[in-house]
Amino acid sequence: MSTEKPLYFVAIVPPEPIYAQVVSFKEDMARRFGSKAALKSPPHITLHMPFRYREDREDRLCEVLQQAMIGFEPFEIIHDGFSAFAPRVIYVDVEDSEPLQAFRESVVKTMRHGLKLLNADYKDRPFHPHMTIAFRDLRKAAFYEAWAQYQTKPYAASWQVDQVSLLKHTGKEWCTYRHFR
């Protein structure tokens, strides 16, 4: 029986064509500005930050995430341009909304009560929904150059959230492990 504890996180992964559009922004950041780290995960809006969980208990993890979907009502995500956490992160802006905040809170509470998961490092941080296209390996000088181009770059899109995803780290990158509706 495996007691290995891989990393997981819970997120909203966009459907096509949004998925491909965000990947193309990440690829542009890698090609022109040397920031490749964002390519190690699918486009997503993080709901529950990364946590370690025993691999032999994944079934329980999935049960709890399915419970989080009880009573779930689909809602809209709206993107309008780009924003940044200077001087290292550039992201596709996600319009904050009450349904998104409520859904995130429901997922976090379900994880905390059902699995006793609480990431103390993040519990007091406000939820700021976004989809990262460049971060940790984006040098300061490259950030300012990239941000000069992306801060006025037009991008508008909207889509329906109809599922939540569990992502698992392979040791090299994040992969979508399972979706829940």
C-alpha cells in the first residue's frame, strides 16, 4: 500500500477555445520573455492551493470533491484584459463575482471539513481569481518589457463553469487528474 504524498490542487480549468487561447499567451511569454514555468500547468483558476495527500487515499479525496459539487449551479467567468502582481506575475484577468467567491468558499470548506485540509499559509489571504501566464521565472527586466505589451493588449472572453478539476503533480508538471460535475 502506497503512503506516498504527491501534491494536488483544486481549480477551475477553462474549456476550449479559452484553454488554447491562454496556452498561446503562456507560449508567447516563454518564447519572447523567457518565462516557461506557467507552461508546467494547464490554464486554471486556483480554488484550493497545493496540498499533499496520500495517494492510497485518492478515492476519499475524490469523494469529498464530488460532495463539493452537490447543489452546484453553473456560473459565468468573464475575462477583460490582463493584469499583474508586479514585478513577477502577469495573468489573464478574471472578473470577480459573487458566484465565483461562493463556489471557492464552498470548495475550501468542504476540503477543510471532509479531509481536515487547511493550508495555513493561505488562510488569511484574500481570493484574487486569475489565470497566470508568466510568473516565478520571469525576470524583473523582462516583466516590465512584457507588461508594457500586455497591459493594453485586448482580450475579452466569457465561458460557463460547469465543473471543478483536481490537478496532480507528476514530479515535473501539473496534470488534470479528474473533473467533477
